[in-house]
Amino acid sequence: MSSSPQAPPHVTTTDADTRPSLTVLSGFWPTATFAIARALLAVDESLLLVRHDLTGIADGAVRRMVRSSSGVVEDEQVKLRHGCVSCTLREDVLPTLVRLARNHPGRDLVLMLPEVVEPEAVAAACAHCLVDGAPITDLIRVDSYVTVLDAEHLLDGLASTDDLAALGIRAAADDDRALADVVVRQIEYADTLVLWGQSREGAYDTSRLSVLLQRMAPWATHLHVDGDLVDASTLTRQLRHTHRHRPDTPGVLARGLQGYTLGTHEPEPDCGVVSAVFRARRPFHPQRLHDVLEDVNAEMIRSRGHLWLASQPDTVVAWEFAGGGLAMGSLGLWLVSLPEDRWEHVDDQRRLAAALDWDPYYGDRHQHLVFIGLDTDPVELHRTLAACLLTDAELADGDETWRTYPDPFAGCFPLVVEEPADSPTAIEGAQPA
């Protein structure tokens, strides 16, 4: 069982905290997620479960349901100013949690998210949206973000090439996310992962799914619950009052930059699962990298990280692959390319990581990619990526020459302005549309 990231020394959450505890449940397969919620309700009669049905969100309406172990407490239709998940969080989810905490003191809360909502969006709203002029954490202690995965459908979800719009379940009119993107983000942000049930392929495949989740989120606590044999009391002890949520842990812990924690290098197959980390200082040649994009991801379930190109040496390039689709974009400038008076606006963890890994020639520029797949050859993967790096002769030409290379990525990564971590731009960018 993996442990969560170490708590910063100034976190003051203790068992003496009298605020109601909030457990956030997410998961793309609501049958499994609701089964976990019901098990928690069965043990604690005072617990309140909050759910929102987004079926009518396109028309600016959502259905809010609050229930306890004894039955339905509330069931109401809510009209919104705009039909989107962000509006639902701001206008109803957070105010409902605050109202329940005030009207039912001493009763803990469980928030079960709709299947298309990512827990990171909720964490951003809790951190930055005020209710009655105050953050909700004045009244509520966010205890844990738990993601529930259905063993019968997980691998299909991770491999799916469908997007939410085609499935008719997108969270807003401009929601262009893919199903696999939602699932991996629910996995990677959680501090606790619950694998529910058994794979239809049998015990070996169930074990393989457990290993896959360990590789995708090695920082999380991992549990497996047999859907036919649920010990609700044990499950409650494992999921509630765990203090696993660390609000100061960066939301991009799993997806590049900040403290660079992207995954573990486990090149030996375990149930066929391989996790391979590729790190290098030299820049990639843009054309050679472009030529192998399809090959390096052909057998992957997930790859993520950041890199730099010789032709665009100032830009941190993000890399995210899931569900057969690779997304690349700009994460801003490398610190070595930033004026020093702008370093104070950069996240502390990123500056610390850069200082510990600073190179006299390259500065903080480096390649850091993690590949997680089934029956993957990590040696061949490393050989393919290493062949895309600049040769000694190309390196000696210097960056003025590198910038003139033919670049299939030209214009793909417009530089973004570095913002303070608590700026409105940074906050809005952390939330889905």
C-alpha cells in the first residue's frame, strides 16, 4: 500500500479539529462509486451524502439530492445562470456544503461527484471560491479525495478513444475532453484509489489492474474492494477521517513540472505492467521527435511529463497521452529563460526542484517523461527517444542554429505569461470548462 505525499510542516489538521469532515468521491462508473457511498452511509447514521445530477445542465438546471442512511433529506431542481460544471460548483455545490455544515453541526459529509467531474476542479473551487465572503474550509475540513474504479470497465475506459461530446455526457457546450482523459485525471489527483469488484477476465487481470493503478498514482493509498463481500465498517475506517488530503500538494503533481514527481521507474514487468521514466538533459530534435510520436505511444496506457525542443529552447512543452490521443502544449518558460525578477512568481516547489537539479549549461531545462503500458519494452523505448536527442555535432552548433531547424511543432506552443500561483488566471486555468 502506497502512502500519500508527506504533509508540509505547517499543516495544522489534527484529530481535535471540530469542523465536519468532507470526503469527496469521484469515479466514471457511478454504480461502483454509489456502492461505496452506500457502504459509508450504512455505518454512520449521521453521515450526509450530497449528489448532483447533471443531465439537464445544458439547459441550466441540475438536480441536487441529499440523503442519509435513513432516506432522502433533500431532492430539488436548481436553476443556474450558466450551464457548466464550474457554475454548478460555485452556485450550488459549495453553498450546499456550507449550509449543511451550519444546519447540521457535527454531521460529516460525503460529496459524490458526477462521472464527468474531475476532483481537481472541486479542490480548486474549495481553495479559491468564497461562500458568504469566506472559504468553505472555515466550516468544513476536506479529509480525502477518493476515486473509485470499476474493475470490470477500467481498462476499456483507459483505452477508449471516445470523447464526452460523442457520448452525450459533456459537462458544458465547449467540453471537448475525452473519456480516457477524465478517467486518468480522476486517478492521478486522488489521494485514495479504490478498485471495485473483479475483472471479467479473472483474478490475474484484476491483479494487473491493481498494479496499473499503483504505477499511475504511486503517491496514493490503494485499496481493493470485492463487490460481493463488502465490510462496510472496515471500509469506513479506510476511507474516512484519514487526513490524506494535502491542500498544499500541487495539483499538477502527476502531470509535469512543479516538483517533477511524475511516476516511478519500474522497467521489470509486473503482471505485464511496465512504468518507464525517460530523463535527459539534451534537447530533442523537433523533426526526429515528431517522427516517432506514434511509435512511442503505440503500446501505452498513459504517458505524461514535460520536455524541451532545440528549435524552441525557451519553452517548457507539456506532454499528455491517454486513450490513443497525445496532447502537447506550453507550460510557460524555463526558469533559465526568465528574468530573475519574475522568479518570485513561480511556484516554490518548482524553484526548489530547479535549484537541486540546476546544470551550468542547460539551467533547469531537461526531458522528463513517464510511460506506463502493458508488455512494453523499456529498452527499446529508451533507445527510440535517445535517438531523438541532439548529437554531439548538433549540440556544438549552439541554440542560434537550433532555432533554424525545420520544426513540425512551429506555432503549436504559444508562450503563456507566468502568473503568480494565486492569480485569477492560474485559478481559472485549473478548472474544466
